[in-house]
Amino acid sequence: MSAVVLIGAQWGDEGKGKITDFLAERADMVVRYQGGSNAGHTVVVGDEEYKLHLIPSGILYPNTICVIGNGVVLDLEVMLKEIAALNQRGISTDHLRISDRAQVIMPYHRRLDELQEEGKGANKIGTTKRGIGPAYVDKASRVGIRVIDLFDPEVFQRKLETNLEEKNTLFAKVYGVEGFNKEEILAQYAGFIEKIKPYVADTSVLVNDAVDAGKNVLFEGAQGTLLDLDHGTYPFVTSSHPIAGGACIGAGIGPTKIKKIYGVAKAYTTRVGEGPFPTELFDALGEQIRKEGCEFGTTTGRPRRCGWFDAVIVRYSTRMSGLTGIALTKLDVLDKLDEIKICHGYHYQGKVVQDFPASLKALAECTPIYEVMEGWKADTTQAKTFEELPPKAQKYLKRIEELIGVKISLAAVGPKRSQTIVREELY
């Protein structure tokens, strides 16, 4: 039995797509367990680049079953466009499976997301406006529409009518905008339903059967620990649980079946959206890291905020998910720097803080305590083993391990599959 969970150990955008793709080569199944089309993974294969949002990165391997679990909120229009784009490039999606229990994002969810975010003004969360939050709200309110409901015309129509009655009143009376027409939505989704039918299954059965048969199953989280609804920098978070515990709920599998849990972290730190960010760089150095690391959102294109590696955050992620290893990405982005800083604690109100605070007000007042290390000023992109890295780069990785209390199992020195240093047996 080799069930492995892969999570983001920072604020998302850590390069999980590359690591998922790398691990998927030996996986019999890859399972996406939460989030929606607000996620974005970029995978580079040879000279080809693939940008994925809903479909697991393992789709590029024809013998790997790819599962969209029940914890995902599914935008059918986005998913079908993604399937079509892959098919046009010669990538089969016949090995894709979609949970019949997954919640469906409806047009009114997207519109509501836009209106709510615009209405917050200076207090905006920084959502992707993809309807993710409103869809999860309906799920928690027990009025959501699941994939299985689409295949029962009576159930689908009844649920849609009930939701539109409430949503259209909200659009008219609160936002002063036009609502949605039931018949138009039914007509649109009729086409979607036929197209997704071959992919729909009770995926919990498929996942548990695969694990019980001793197959390699990889659980892929979207976003990152600091965006977790409970454990992230609330309210600047997503609406689901990217941490490892979310895999059990979002895929329908028990925790006793999980063998290893890897956290993906960049060799520095980035964040998209609003909220405090202790190690953020506002100078030319921050812009240099952004440029060297191509730090622009896969889904939105927004420039990412960049800063030094924050060991407080990654220690916190290690605790939240019980990490057994770290996959460190984009080490090569630091190749040209004269010196590199690591944050190992915060100063707050005259005290040294080692644990990540719950209060955003407190976090905003925290100033990082840095350890300064010499840069290696050498090319790391050709290194195939840890020993081939420049000695100062090795020292940097070892110091990170000491500060976060977990081994760096993988180190990525470029975007390609081949640019990955493996330091232990992964499954």
C-alpha cells in the first residue's frame, strides 16, 4: 500500500503541478481532492507546457487513472474546455474519472463571487471570482447541486428552481442586477451532462480499491496550507481544506491508509491576493525574484508577491499535515544572488515568536528574524544529485531542514521533469 498525499506548504503556487507530474510517473492513480478552477498547475514536458486547472496533472500519463474527488467544486464549462484543449494536443482523457458526489459550480455562483468581491472594496479577499466560495457556501447550506443530481431531470430542475428563487431575489434586491433564467441554464447544462457522463463514477470505491490492491495512489491538493479555511490566514483563505486531512474527506478514504505526506515549498516564499506577508520584499530584489521565477498566477496572471523563505510558515505546515518530507522547488531562481536570507522567527511586541499566530493583526505586526547565508553564485539547473549542487546551496538546504524539522526529499532546479533531485524512495 503506497498512498501519498502532496500538499502546498506555503500560500499555494509552490510548484505542485511539477511535483505531481514527477510523482505521477510512478503512480497508478492521481486524485484531486479539493478546490476548483481557482487552482492552476503548470507542467513542462520537453518543450511542451501544459496549464491545468481542474484535471489532475497525472493526465499526461496515459496509464495513470486521474480522479476528481467529491471534495472538488466542479465548473463543467471550464473542465470540458480543458478536456478539449488536451485532446487537441493529442492527450487522451479516457483515464479521467469524476466523483458523482462532487458539487457543481453554477453560473450564479460565479456572478455572486464577482459581486461580493467588488462590494468589499478595500477589504476584498482577492478571490479568482470563479464561484468557488459561493459553491462551497451552498454545499454547507445543503442546497448545492451534485454531479449525480444532474442525471435526474426532476431533482436537477427542482434544486435549480429553489436556488434561483433565492439567488435572483438577492441579485435584484441587494445588487440591483439581472438574475438568471432557469430554462437557459437547463439547456446549457443538457449539453454538459451528456459530455461528462462517460467520466462519472463512485470514485471513493475506485480510490479505496486501488489502495487496497497495493497500487501507488497520489492525492493532489490545490492551493496551500496558509489558504486552508480553518488553519490559514483567515479570512484571506480559500473555501476548502488543502491540508493533508482534507484528502481523507475530499477523496473518501480513511486516514489509516495514508503512507507518506509531502509538502511542496519554494526555496523562497510567494503569495497571491491580500493579507499580511512577513518576509515580503518590496524592492528591486523582490522584482528580480519575481522575474527569474516567472511568478505570475497560472489561473489569473496576477503578479505574485515575493519574499524570503519563511521557516515559521513551513514548520506550521509540517505540524498541520504531519509532513514526512518536503519537495523544495525553484532553487535555481536563487542562483544569481549574493546573499540569501531565511526567516526563522518573528519579533512581536518585544518578544520572539516561533509559532505562526492566529491573529492577522498580530501577523501584520510581526517582523521577520533573519539568518543571512552566502549565495552560491553558480548554476544549479544541471545538477542531478544533491552532491552535484554547489556546496553553499547544499548548506542552504541543510539549514532549512534543521529549521523546519523535516527532510527535503525532492529538490527542483528547473521546470522540466529531468530537473528534479530525488533524495529518498518516494512511495
